[in-house]
Amino acid sequence: MSLYDFFMYGCLFLSALVIVMHIYAACYFKAHQGSYQDLIDRYQKAGLQLDLTTKFANNLGFYANYQKIAFFMNLRKGRKMRFSQTEKVSIRAYDFVQQQPQENVAWMEKTLHLYQFTFCMTFAWVFFMSLFIYVLN
């Protein structure tokens, strides 16, 4: 097998993998959308505000599933975040998400990992395509 064939078939394989992973992650999120909406409702009923990215992502359908769950996973992991340059995310928001039972947020962690893996495979695809197009052609 030549280097040309290796990169050509590698690009095809990575293309198929990325498409399948995007579809699987979107379907997995869709299967748990009720749990996500329940968490959002309880979060807002507790008087906590959502960040602008999460609010906007909620209107984009499956295109922004990663952004929908990233905010909550960052709260769960205790990463310091800000709403603006002067306003930090409330400590109550961290406490609320961190007090959620593991079974309520385990699907979010899995979905986040699925999307992170998919993004890594997308970058690998870009690398393979760049080499294939600009070096081997």
C-alpha cells in the first residue's frame, strides 16, 4: 500500500467515523433531552442564571448539544467561570450542580466525552485531508 492510498483510505475512514459519531452523540443527547430539560427547570427554579452560551445553544437544536452540557459539566468539576468581566458564576450554581446525584448527570458526562472524542477525530480528519491534498497531490 502506498502512502497515497494510506492517506486516501484514512480520510475515508475518518470521514465515516466522524459522521457516525456525530449522529450517535446527537441521538444519545436526544434520548436524554427530558433529563436535560428537567435539570434546566430545577436550576432556574432555584433562582440561578444560565450563561449566555447555554441560553443561545438551547435555541439551536442538536447543533449545539456540546455547549448545552459543557456549562453544567464545568460547574460540576468546579472550574471557575464568569458571566462577564465583572460577574462570576454564583457559588450556589456550583453547589446545585455538584449536589446532583451521579445517576442524574452520568449521561451528560458520557455525552461530553463522546463529543470530545468526535472533535479529536475531526481534527485528525483535517490533518489527514491536509496532508492528502497539499502534500500527496
